[in-house]
Amino acid sequence: MKAELQPVLDALQSAFGAHISEFREQAKAALAVEHIVEAARTLRDAHGFNMLAGLSAVDYWPERQPRFHAVYEFKNIAQKLRLEVRVPLGGDEPKLPTLSEVFPNANWHERELWDMFGIHVTDHPDLRRILMPADWVGHPLRKDYPLGYEEVQFSFNFKEIDQRKPRPQD
Amino acid sequence: MTISQLEITHDELKHLVSERAQTGETLLLNMGPQHPSTHGVLRLLLELDGEIVVNCIPDIGFLHTGIEKNMEAKTYEKAEVMTDRLDYLNTMGNNLAYCLAVEKLVDLDVPERAQAIRVIFAELQRIASHLVWLGTHALDLAAMSMFFYCLNQRERILDIMEMCAGQRMMTTYFRPGGLWRDVPAEFVPAVRAFIDSFPAEVDLYEGLLDKNPIFLDRTKGIGIYTAEEGIAWGITGPSLRGSGIAYDLRKEEPYSGYEQYDFEVCTEDAGDVYARYRVRMREFRESLKIVRQALDKLPGGAVRSNNRKFVPPPRAELGESMEAVIHHFKLWTEGFPAPKNSIYMPVESPRGELGVLLEGDGGPKPYRCHWRTPSFVNLQILPKISKGCYVADLVAIIGSIDIVLGDTDR
């Protein structure tokens, strides 16, 4: 871990009670969900982390609680620093505040979180599915979502398979 | 056509189009997903006022293949085959990102020779990817012969890949701990022949486009974003360097020994389509410089790590050593375990920062493998920079961001 990162980690720890860990020289800070927007703003304005390099999530069902981790990758281009921030999210229908006010490119990343994990992003300007079709049921990257396959429809069994296909719940 | 007549999820999109779309004053028009100028299955919902784009709503996901989900069901070695299919113009680069991530997660070393060959292939792949970009971009802007010239040269790179990996595109040539096998004897002469003749080709392309009044009219001053906007939107790669930021992960966070090579990070200040074109044209020459240096000091020795807990033994050992048979059997039936932790490995793909978030759970399969793909992030700025431009310019802008839909949709 680079020495320049230490003051940033200390600041996150004192201001937001972040839990710091390190693996293979990469620093990770775990934050409570209510602090993430303010922490991102602090990282951007006070510590020069001007790019949200990535945002995704991990599902720990059923072994661990809280079930989800949202994983933010922040990048400080001037000082060549990287910081991973993890936000644990409990429950089967977790809520995460949007970061698109701070980093505009969080928009599509958060749509992907909703689409793939069913993490509801509050106050998001445009929360729709992004990769899966709009009428898809379920959130594929959840661990309780089976790795299934689609049955091939031929003319002789078209109707039979069509009846079994998942439908939007309206 | 008014918005209520469209067969799409109209109500969901109301907040993205202007009020004039409700009255039918502006036209809503689909561009894609089969449109040739969207470079794949990208669908754009355009709100047009005459020929001016009022709003542009990208719709992606047509090429979503669930690779991240599928990888969770394969061992680390077997999952690599799917990485080729992500960004199909940068297969070696995807292999590289994945292998580096696995190597970092399990703390595995890679021999010098394998690293140098990886760099040679990553740069040849960058040239091949830029060639496809240049050919299609120029084709969109009505310079048709460029497409033939570029794909002709790309074919030579694919031939070199076929010579080494047995496959033109879906190579899976890099493996965790090194390479699948060593390069054949014809490899070095073939690469030398390519890098000796290719600079003249770049001169030809520049001669055809740099002073071409049609090309200049259609690229200069179009699709501008500043460096600050680019960073805020997470743009990386040549698309950010075209706005004047010298951000290149090969220099910033060197991997695979990139710190040994002398090359320049190309930047342009204008931030328009032409600037991004110039950056990529100059990168052709920088990539050639790296390949030449790597060939000159190509070290000898093994191309795979000797750590038998992660890398299968060579075939020849199986007849002589019982231990080798056991390792072979264990690695191919069970795979190797990785620690219960996660790493993030970014590399510089031809399109920008390609990052792999790889998490292990102590078992032989990736618990989570997320691909932070540059095409996905870079495409997000399109609605912003296409506002107020002509539809024809939109084609130029899409080409200049250089997206690959396999990379976007994963």
C-alpha cells in the first residue's frame, strides 16, 4: 500500500468509522451505507479521488450476513492512488443511495446493480434494467438465482415450452 | 410519430425525452440495433428535431451473455476461455487482465520470457484493434478503401496469433502462471516482418485521411468533451487522452514489465473526434516501438511458472513422474484453490481501463468475477456529447469512442 493513502484512510476512519483492511497491497475501506455519499464527496473534494473507476457488488448468500457488498473503486489520477470502498447491505431487498450526483458515471453502474443484484438505488434519476430485457423476472447475479438454460423451441413443442416461460408479474 | 404510438416502454422513458416529443413536434427514431454505424448491436433511441439530435438514449444489453455468472460455475483455468468472448477485438488483452488477476489473487510468479511474449501480443492486439476501429470509423465517414487496407493488415496479426495459439481470435493463449506453450521458431521473423513493413502502412492511412477535407470537416470540432468532463464520466484510454490527460495504465500502474519499455503516452488537447483519431494513429507507432524493444531483448527460458500447485506440469513429465501425474489430475479435475479475499486488477486495453474484480472463497472457482469494461463506461457520455449535433455527426462520435458491444454487454 502506498504511503500517500494512509492519511486518506485515517480520515475515512475518523469521519465515517470506516473499517480498513489490506490484501496484496490493495487497501479496502468498509463503510456503513448511510455514509457512502458523503464519503464519496469527501474523497473527491478533499483527497483528489476524481474518478469512480468501477462499481459492482458481491452476493454472499447464504453464508454471510449482511448479504450484499457494494464495491466502489475510486481512482486518484494525480497521485496514482486507488481505493476500494465496500458497503455492506443487509436484507433481500437492500437499498443504496445514488452516487450519480457526485460521479455522473455511477448512473449506469447503479442500473447494473439493480438489474443484476436487485439492489434498489434510491433517488436514482433513471432506474431501469440495463443489460437484461425490461420484462425479465429475477436478478441473475444473485447466488440464489440458478445458472439455468433456455429450452430451444421448435414448431412441434413451441406452445408447450411457451407456457412454462417466466412472465412479468403484473 | 408521437411517443404514445411507440411500441416501447414509453412511460419509463418520458423523463429522458423533451416535452416536445409528447406533442409530436420532435421525432422519435430508432437507430439500431442492426444499424451498421453503431458498430454492433447498440440501439439508440433518438429524439430528432429535423436532422438535429435533441436527445439520445442508448439501449444496450442485446449481446449480454451472462459471462460473469457463468464464470462462477467454472474453475479458474476453465473460466478463462470465456474472457476471449468479452471484447472480441482484444482477446489477448482480456486473457492478460484475467491471468494477471488470478496471479495476483493466488500470488503466482510469471517467468520473464512469458511476460515479454505477453507484452508483444498485447501490443499486436492493440494494433489489430485500432486497425478495426480505423477501418470502420473511416468507413462510416465514407472513406471505404480504408476498411480494406486496415483489415488486410489486421489479417497479418491474426495469422501470427494463429501460428502461436492455433486460433485467430479466440486465443486463450495466456494462462495463469505463463503461456499455454512457447512460441514457434517462425514467430520472431514473422513479427519482425510485420513491424518493419507496418510504419509505411500507417503513413498511407495518414496520407489518405489527415488532409482529406471531407474527413476533416466531419471530425474537427465534433463531439467535444473537456478533460474534467471526461474524468467525471470515468472515460479512460485514448478517448480520455484525446482530451489532454496523459492517463495510461501501462505507465501509471505498470504490469507485465511495461516499466522496462520506452514509449510515449500520446495526448491531444482538442477533445473532439479528430483528436481521438490522432491519438490512436500515434499509438500505432508507440505500440510498434514496444514490440520492437520486447523482441530485441526477448529472454530465453521457461514460459510457465514451475509452481505445480497452480500450473499443470508439461506433458513430457507425465510419463516419468508420479508426482506430475497427481498434479495434472488434481489441477484438471479439481482446480486450484484461491484465498477468501478479493483483488482489483486494472490493465490498459485498446479502449481504456479494463479492470477485473476477482474474489475467491477458498475454493477452486471464482466466487465473483466482475469486469469493469471500458466500452460500458465510455459509452455513457454519448447522450451528453451528442446533444445538438447532426445525425451524421452522431455516427462519427460513436466511431470515435470506439466501443465493442461484446465489451459493453458482457
